[in-house]
Amino acid sequence: MRRWIIGCVVVVTMVLVLSALAGAQKKVSILWMEYDGLTPDYALNLEKAFEEANPGVDLEIISTPWNLGHDRLISLLAGKEPPDLAVIGTRWLLELLDMDVVEPIEKWVSKDLLNNIDPALMEGKVKGVLYGLPVAAGTRLMYYRSDIIDKAPETFEEMLTIAQKINKPEEKFYAVGMAGKKYVELTEHAYYLFGNGGYYFEMLPDGSYGKCRVNDEAGVGALTFMNDLVNKYKVTQPGVTAYTRDEVQDLFVAGNLGIFLSGGFTAALLEQRGVTFKWDVAPMPHFEGKPQSTLIVTDSIVLFKTSDAKEEAGKFLDFFYSDPWRIQFDKMVGFPPVTKSLANDPFFQKPVYKVMIEQIPNAKGWPLIPEWPECNDIIWDNIVATFLGEKDPKTAMDDAAREIDALRGM
């Protein structure tokens, strides 16, 4: 009887100890955006490896499509259920700072990690304080079928000439891919706008943003050209307003497009899927008489003030930015490395990375204003209306500029 009682006591004690240990575990959650080319296995393996290296931490990676990421994050914050960490478009940072929800991240990561990141990519630094570590950074470029196109076009006018020659809609082969469905980013529009010497806002002498200028000559010219590709020359896939960027990318990967404007992640997908056709990359085209320019995009990881596991979150960041995990990530997503230790790796000496890097000096980023997500939607609505024939390009951009200026109190 006594042995039975002792045995029960031992079992109960073990259960209590294990329960206490489980309860002592710190949970770290991260809202993880789904990059093209990044496999679900990567997140699962990262989660498992980090937990094995840190037995007292329970890591939860919450995978979310980019197109839903901003709204989901804002909903979590509004519901007072924010994650500890989140991958964001760096352009969202000012909005989060206005909400007073993000924590200076440099306080919680190692000096070794901070010293290993290229300072030029620290766009998550505001007024000298680092709030976000760069996850991915790169310029956008042109992909083309090198088995069909002898020489990459340098201008959009040259691109149109080539497009009219290679377009074969009867064979379901289309010259130029065009995303026409509202998306979390205005990438398609930015390529043509920046290539026409335009931008979204006037830049004031003090470096701040003035009135919206999408309705100036550069802005109207860019949308007119886009609309002509779709509705006048008909060299894009039909029904462009039904296609997001990802769906247009699928057309190119499937061999149904001659030219596709995109980021480094498309190269990663083309290699992963082992396409049989020949393709190549070139700098983003520009309009005749205008300087070459393209979009540069950075994404960051931020830490939230409400986290009660900041120290553990910092450990995760040190782990994620170590060479073995970052090189896998960078290869899959197709961006040049953000860490100095991987800059000279042979993998990143390929043409796609060289083109991305050579475009950096003249590249432009998204406007860093808190209202940018709403501005993005307003411009998109007017682009869609233009493609559908409901507005002409001038009216559409006038309407967009007027609504954006009203939104910003100008």
C-alpha cells in the first residue's frame, strides 16, 4: 500500500513539474507573409529548429498571403491581439508608429546581427531609431522570353513594337502581362510611372510630401500607355481586371507571356519549376527621353510594444538571420541578401541579382506616409475604371489626385 502511495506521489509530482515547465514556456508569435517561391516547409522547419535550440520557447508562425497581410495585422491590433513580431511592407511602418504600437527593435537583438546587416537597407530606421530589420530588399526588373525576343527592349516604346510582333492571342500567347485587379501594391503602375519620370507626390524642399501628382503629364502618360496596351493594341492577356500579380506571374511561368515585369522572386519560381523555355532578365524599360528608373521594395520585421516575450523574440531574430537560415530564405524568395556575410556567396552572382543591384542608384521606393494604403486603393480603383472604359486616363488620375489630397487634408 505504502509503495502504491509513493508511486502515486511520484507520478503526480512529475505531472506537476511537467505542467509547470509547460506553463513556463514563453510563446512567440510572428505574422509571417507568404513570399512567392518560399515553401511552407521552410516555415515549419524554422519553427522546429528554433524550438529545439530554445526549449523554453514556443514559436508560432502565422502564415498570411501578402495581399491580406496589412488588413489582417490592423485587425489583430484593433482586436488587441497583436502578434509579437510581424513581417510588414516597410511603407506600413509610419502607420504603425502613428498608432504607437511598435517597439525599437535594436534593443532586443545582438550587436553581431546589427553589424551584419547592410546599413543602406535599414529603411526601418525613423529619426535615428531602428524599428524594423530588413527581411527582403530589391528592385523590380523585366523578364522576357529570350527564345522569342532577340534583344531586350530598353524603352517602353521598343517593348510595344516587339509586343505587336510576338502577340499570338489565337494560340493563347500574349506579349505583355498586365495585372489589373486591385492588389495590396501598385507595382504595375509604378513601373510605368517611374519610367516616365513621375512620382506619386510633389517633394517639398524640406523632404516632406506635398500634393498628389499622379495627374501630371508623367502620370497621365503612364496610365494612357498601360491602357493602350490593354484596350488599343490588345497585346496583354484578355480580361486584365481579373488578374492579380501572382496570377499574371503564373501565365509567364506557364509559358503564355513574352514579357513580364516583376521582382527577383519570379526567377526563383522559374528555377524551382524547371521551365523548359529560355528566359532572361534586363533592367526595367523607361520611356524615350526619360531616365531609367524602377521600383525598389523593402520589407521589414517589427516587434510590438505589447509583447511579453521581447527577449525571446530577439533570440528568434538572431536565429533567423544566421547564415544557414537566411541563405535558404534568400534563395527561395529571389532577393539579394540583406546580410553582409552572404553578399559574396556564389549563388548571388547570377544575372538576375546583378541587374537588381545595378538599378538601385536610380530606383524609387513607395511614399512613406501613414495614409499610403488608402492612397494605393484610390489609385487602383481609378486604374480599374480606366481599363473597364468607365473613365479616360486624365479623368481617372484627376479624380485620384483630388481624393488623395482631400484624404490628406490638402
